[in-house]
Amino acid sequence: MAKITLNFDSADMQNAIKKIKKLESFDKKRTKIISILRSSAKPLLNDMKGRAPVSDGGSHRVKTKSLDKVVRPGSLKRSHGIMRSKNRKIAQVLVGFRGGKKAGKNEGFYGGFVNKGKGNHSSANPYISNSIKSVGPSVKATVSERLKAQLKAL
């Protein structure tokens, strides 16, 4: 999964972080921040889904030593989602394709190959980078506005 970090350097955001740290228990702070991040990241998710390539042909089988799967057209697009970070010490969400057991039948394990290319087998289609370039600044602004509004409500 491509990891994109949006950094906030303004003094307002530093003050907002200090106020958040003064709130109640960490679990409550984390859930509030994650709900803001999830709702703010939806435009980025929708843009990524819209740019994800879909195969023209039918289903095809991917078979390696450790993998034997039938991949249907559009499964990469359906595998995109907003996921919480496994690290419970930080409030973070990840936007991108799912892989592994949680992905179910719409596993997008090959999303990195599509985005960056895979040697001589396929050329790169940087749909994730293009989505971040086009929608990333608005997501960043939305997150900062919603965090400020949440802090003013306290």
C-alpha cells in the first residue's frame, strides 16, 4: 500500500494538537480524531476508485507458489477503502487498496504493481499518486477545519 503522509506545520495545528492532548482518555481522543479523518478522506477514496483501472477482459487466474486466486474485473476498484491503522498508539487512517484476509474476494494485492509497474510485465499507471496530487490539498484543508471546529466545541 502506498503510504502518503500529510504534514500540518501551522501554529494553529500545533495549538490544536496541544488542546487535543489535554482532553479525556486517549481512546476517546483517538476515536474522535479517527472519525474526523475517515469522513475527511472520503473524497480521496472516491477519486482513487474512479481512477483505478478495470480490465476489459474476463476473470483470470493468478497462480504462484503461495497464491492461487481468480481475479475478476474491477476487483482492484472494489478493494479500495479507508482503514484504521493497526497501531493503537496513534490516530491514523490509511486510504488505499486492501490485501490479505480482510480484503475478502475483492483482494487488491496487485495494486502496487499497477501503480508503480512490475518490471517488464506491465507499465506503471500511477493512479494513486495522481489522486493525491489532485484531491490531497483539499483533504488536508478539510481535516484542519474539522479539527479546529471540534476544538472550538470543547
